[in-house]
Amino acid sequence: MARALLEKGVRTAVIVTLGERGAMIVRRKGDDETVEQSTTDVNDDDDSNHETIMISEPADLPHQALPVVDAVGAGDAFCGALAAYLSRGVKLEQASSMACGVASMSVRKRGAQESYPLAQDLPECLQLDNKQQSSDGEESERRGTITFVTGNKNKLLEVQRLISSDQGKSVPFDLTNAKLDLPELQGSPEEIAREKCKTAANLLQSAVMTEDTSLCFHALNGLPGAYIKWFLDGLGHDGLNKMLQGFDDNRAYAQTIIAFSPGPGKEVHLFDGRTEGRIVPPRGSLDFGWDPIFEPLEEECESGDIDKGNTYAEMTKDDKNKISHRSKSFEKFRHFLATSSGEILKGMNA
Ligand SMILES: O=c1[nH]c(=O)c2ncn([C@@H]3O[C@H](COP(=O)(O)OP(=O)(O)OP(=O)(O)O)[C@@H](O)[C@H]3O)c2[nH]1
Ligand SMILES: [Mg+2]
């Protein structure tokens, strides 16, 4: 349906609201918000001409814990809020995420109009544009939104957990999520991360963060590294263990590289976090990738003051976050956001 509407001449994008799952933006590949209608011949059965961007509300809105009581008026709340944000110059993806946030407030009250929040009742991160307009150049008041582009729900959950445990060290940025599977070039983890982040910033025309995780075996000079996803899919936990048979070194490190760009064509900043461990037969919950075969070294556990001898999959999520590759990289990123926020906000608005 969205593709048919685009074919009939919708100029920018079709947005489909998806209830509690947020919303979806469908547009022609290569279009940004200002591009005139494409002349591409669109084939309804072939998705190669379109891109779909999944949008969710900003993480950690204060009302999220409240029960949903009535969905009447939620679509109108979304449309009204979207129009308001767009009219203030907020980009489509960010405006859609914020509009999901407003609609999710409306379903927590009964009725239609009575359920819409007043501007002054909106939480800080949904008031972004008011702040920007009223602050008149005063940077300390301004906030920016960064879109975490990932197709991996477990990564998103861990980063959301890191952010919510970050209260008190807060930075003037809100995080939203776009679920996109981006092409990943071959190369070193740094090269892959840099190119993926550039692609995401161009595609979304906004400030983005991406993250790439590698699992690097010392005995294999760092392989499978960034290609661990395909090795894990192809060989499973047992196969990964077998790859080390014949070596007397089962050590490996997990590495996350967060890449951040304030916008299309802007500099990409990389933040590297590593945790040293051993590859062992699988133990613990099977929720997340290779967690069951990665046992962090004793020194890593000591540094986080957690029990030794467990795989990531046997730890609580909070314990994993105390020592994980992801949390180390995230901590560097958070420090960068905290110490360079003025410059970054300028770059985002330039
Ligand atoms: O057990 C795990 N514990 C972790 O902490 C962890 N972090 C990432 N992964 C997995 O390692 C591969 C990296 O690939 P990756 O960085 O390209 O991710 P992805 O393609 O799934 O998502 P994204 O690229 O859309 O963000 C994928 O198989 C991920 O599922 C992990 N597995
Ligand atoms: Mg990937």
C-alpha cells in the first residue's frame, strides 16, 4: 500500500503507524526530504527501489511505565504532533519518533482530545524544538537527538539499559532508534564502522550512531573479527569452539566500535571498547549471539567487582554491562558527548 501511494505521486514519504510498535517510513531509495519525485520505474513486487525505516518512540519516556487505557485519538495525536514538529524544522525521522512519543502519552488517558498532552506537560526530550527556538543561541539550554541505527534488538536493549543507568551523568542528547540493516563493507572493524556510519547519516539526513561488534580469536590473528555474525550463523557455538582445536590458546577479545556522525557529510568519530576473555563450550542463556561461549578473564571480572568464571550468558545483564565491550565503548562515547556537547550541537544544526 505504501509503495502504491509512492507510485501514485506522493512526493516525500509514506508513514504507516503501527500501534505499540511505533511507525514505519517508506520512501524511494536515494530520496531525502527535499528531493523531487523520482522518475524511477517502481515495481510493486520488487523492494529494491524502496527503503523502509522503522521508527520507535524515544527511550525512557517517563510515562512508559503507566498502563495503556484507550487508543482512541492516538492516530490524530501522532499526525498533529508530526505536523507541529515538521513545521518547526525537525527532520522527518526525528519528528516521527517524537510524534510516536506524543501518541504514546495519549493512549494513557481516556478519550480523544482530552487525552492529548499540553505543550508544558511534554517531557524534556519531546520539547526539543521549543528549547531550540526559545534559547536564542544559548547552548546550555539546547538538546539534540541522535538516532541509533541498528537492526539488532539485543544491542538496542543493552544500550537502552546503559543509558537508563546513566542518570546523573546525563548529556544534552536524546537517543531514538531506526531499525535499518545497512550494508557492511569488508575491511578492518574501524573501516567497516566508519563507512556504515556515513551511510546511515546520509540515509537518515541526521545525527546518527552505529555500532559494530567483533569477536576476535588471538590464535587466529583477530579473525573472525567483524565477520563473527556469519561465522556464528554458519558454524554455531560448537563450530566456533572447534575452530580453535589444534591451538593451545583459546583467548579472544570482544570489541565494540561505536561510530558517531553529527550529520551527512560530517566527521565520523569512533569509540573502541574491548573485553578480554576465553572461548569455551556454551553455558547459560541462549538469548544473544555468542554470549554463551565468551567467558571474560578473571582480571576483567575483578575490575567490575563481579563473580568470576561465568560466560556473558550466565551473568545478569547488569553484571555484563559492568565489564562488557559495549559498555566500555559507550562510556567513551558518553564522555565525548558530555565534554564536546556545544561543538556537537553546532555541527548538528549547521
Ligand atoms: O553474544 C553476543 N554478545 C554481544 O554483546 C554481541 N554484540 C553483538 N553480537 C553479535 O555479533 C555479531 C556482530 O554483528 P554486527 O555488529 O554487525 O551486528 P548486527 O548486524 O546484528 O546489527 P547492526 O549492524 O544492525 O547494528 C552479530 O551476530 C551480533 O548479534 C553479540 N553477541
Ligand atoms: Mg550488522
